[in-house]
Amino acid sequence: MTDHPRDLAALRRRLAEFAAARDWQPYHTPKNLAAALSVEAAELLEIFQWLTPEQSARVMTDPDTAHRVRDEVADVLAYLLQFCEVLGVDPLAALEAKIERNESRFPLGEAGGPEG
């Protein structure tokens, strides 16, 4: 494995450079990227489709299946990052804001939670 920065900004730049070098920007519309993201998420789901909960918890113990999972996770993340790039969404800020909203919507100790 090559030694590349693992920060989100560097990965976003690398994806943008990869697409630009291949003249893919005309195809990287929000609609197309959202569709591609959905397809890749479905491919990740396909790995787990007929597994029991116990089997799904052990999926990373099989090297071939683990490789497929990692590849699909990478595809999902790549399309999500490209989608965010095109629309100017900061994915970490969006996640942080969503967590904060959920903390307000679902306080500890209310029915339905682990403490409920």
C-alpha cells in the first residue's frame, strides 16, 4: 500500500484530480453521482443480502468477502465525497450537525433507547 495522506481533504482532491485527468466532470452531476452512490450502496448490501445476523457479524473473517466489503465501502465513500465536492457540502460538518440534531431529538433516557 502506498503512503498517502489519509485526511478527507486530501482524498477529495485526489478524487477530483483523478476525474479531471479523465475528463469525467461532465458526467459528475449531482444526479449521476447520487445514482452511482445508490448503486454502490446496493452492491455493499448485496454482500449481506442472505446472511444471518451472526454470519454478517463474521463477514470480515473471510478474506475474499472482506476484500469485497472494503472495495464497496471505498466505492460508496468515493461517490459520496465526489457528490459533496460537486455541491460544496462539507461532509464532516454535515455529519456533526446531524449528530447534534439527533442528540436533541433523542435525548438519553427516553423510551426506545438503551437507557429507555
